Amino acid sequence: MQVVSISSLKGGVGKTSVTLGLASAALAAGIPTLVVDLDPHADATTGLAVSPGDNLGIGDMLRSARRADLAANVVPSGWVETARKQPGSDPQRRPVLDVAMGSAYSGIYDRPDLGKRDLRRLSTLLGKISGYGLVLIDCPPSLNGLTRMAWSASNRVLLVAEPGLFSVAGTERTMRALDLFRQEFAPNLAPAGIVANRVRPTSNEHTFRLAEMKQMFGDLLMEPNIAEHANWQQIQGAAHSVHHWPGDSAKQAAGSFDALLKNLVQTGSMRNRVMRRPAG
């Protein structure tokens, strides 16, 4: 099970949008996936068309991590039913896209002085589940307790940036923060890469910043870039999967997320093989 935190220390770069796009691609690819909505704003939960019922949110489960039953409180995304109704879908196939719902209550852990014991709360919850090939954690746009808790529970961290001056500088700060966190708390944690989001190919500024990012981050800058999508707000407002939204623009965006997910999964598998290889 690959556990990937989707992070940015700068708000407004489309971190949750990338999380939703990857979740949509995983659903289309048939990868059993869990999305953990760790942002107290719970935007990923809304975008995944969740009907909560009586299930506990992630904040309540973190509070009693040793006793809480994560598997009993995840909720299927509303996208799953839409996927089953698509023409040509296999009626025997049961796609899995579950959500650990976001909760404003989780904000009590989003403070800078969280101790090591509290940092392991999410790891404790995730250690009780099985059956997923991929876990995506949507983090708040800060390096307070919740993001550090997510990093502690993850194999890798995927950073999201826009090709703009402030975002590129923020990504460099995040890389430094990640390196320090690895040294102190999580030596096996690795960066999955950096996604350039909301790219406008006709913008000279974006072209310049993408070249700058390539020079700064090298192979960590993942392919493909995610182009700015005119209908993205409408898709999210409808709580819809990009793979099931009509039109050529949505189809192109879905293809980009398919390729990004493939690269993410492949690099994770390669890293796992290297780590498991016997010495000598």
C-alpha cells in the first residue's frame, strides 16, 4: 500500500484539485484507493460527493486513534456509483474509492508544537487497514501538526506548485522542510516529486518558471504538467469526477492525471524494490 501526502506550504496552488484528479484516475484504473481528507476545510470530502451518515470524521478518529476503527468509518465516494453506471463498465467489477472524511475538529492538531506521540496518530489509524493499493492524504497548506502527522504516516510526499515566483519559492522552502523532517522523524520518507499545476502553455511567465523549476528540482519535476482547466471549478462544484465529465477539455485533463498517476505508482514501486533489495 503506497501512502502519499499531497502537500504545499503555499495555499491556492490547487493541492486539493490534484488530489481529486489523482483519485479520479485511480478509480478509472481500478486501483482500490482511500482518500484521507486531513485539511480541516474538508474540500476533498465535498468534491468526492460523500454522504456522511453517522460515520466519524478524521478528527474524531485521530482523537482516539488506538481505539477508533478507520475501516468502519470510511465512506464510499459518490463517484463510485457514477463509474458503475458508465456504458461498457463491468457489472462484476467493484471499484473502490473510499474517503476518511474531513473534519473541522482535526484543526486542534494543526499546531506547531505537536509531540512525537501525537505525530503517530494517523500512522496508528492507517496501520489497521488493508485492501487498498493507494492512500492519498490531502494536507493543509501549512507545516503545522496535521501536515507533519501526514508525513509521518506516508511513504512519499507529492508537492504541488504553480509556475509562479512565490509558488516556486514556497516549493523550495517545502523541500528544505521535508529534508529536515526526514532527518528528525522519518528517515524512510521520500519526495514523490513536484507537480506543476494550473500551467498556461501560452504564458511567457509560466514557460520561464517551468524552466527555472526544471533547473532547480531536476528529475523531481514530474511529467506531465497539469494545464489550467477552464471547467475545473464547474466540475468540482458538481462534485464530479473529471473522468466522467463530458467534453474534450475534461478528457485531456483526465489523460494528464492518468499519466501522472502512472508515473507516481511506478516510481513508488521502483523505490520499494530498491529498499527491499538484500545488501550485497
